Amino acid sequence: MRTQKRQERMARALELRSMGWTFRAIAEATGVDVKTSFRDVADALADHRESYAETAADVRTVELARLDRLWRRAEDMLADGDADGAKAIAAAIRIMERRARLLGLDEQAAEVTGAVVLTVEVPSPVKAGEG
């Protein structure tokens, strides 16, 4: 368990580091050795990462719920025939793409397969008598 004094020192160390201070300068300013100043910054950053990860997970949950509602509406529009089917299908595909990006599904698939995407420019054919 961290003491209040260490929590305050960690916050100050992170603040100084974010302003570009070296670990040696942070150590001098906070009254600890260089290794402790490094550990203070590392621990403060770890705390922030955990906090942001929880926030990001909450945002993903809300966004996924929103996308689910949009998906159901697109399905209803297709089933009821009350909208242009092509527009509803296009909307559904955009929702699916957004959901895949949000969940990182496309990146995971490329990572798992090791796929490499190449773009090849094909020159236009040359007509007889040209070039």
C-alpha cells in the first residue's frame, strides 16, 4: 500500500517528467535517488494506463450498445421494406465496419494471418503506334 507521501511524490515526479525533466533532476527536486525517481514515474504511468484502460473499456461498451441499436434498426428497415433496401444494407455494412474497427478485429485478423497487403499499379495498355 502506498503512503500519501509517495502518492504525492509520484504525482510530482510524473508532472516534472511530462515537462521534460531528467530522472536525475526529478530525484533532486523530490529528495530521492535516481532509481526511485524512475520507479515513481513508472508507477504513476502504470496507474494512469490502468485508469485509461478502464475508461476506454466503458466507452467501448457504450459504443457497442449504440452500434447494436443501429444494427437492429437497419435490420428492421430491411424487414419492413419501409426504406430503400440498398441504403439500409449500406448502413448495416458501415455499422459492421465500425464495430470491427472498434473491437480491433481487422488488425487481429491481419496479425494472426501475417497477411501483407500489396498495392500494384498496372500501367494502361499502349495502343499500336504509340510510345
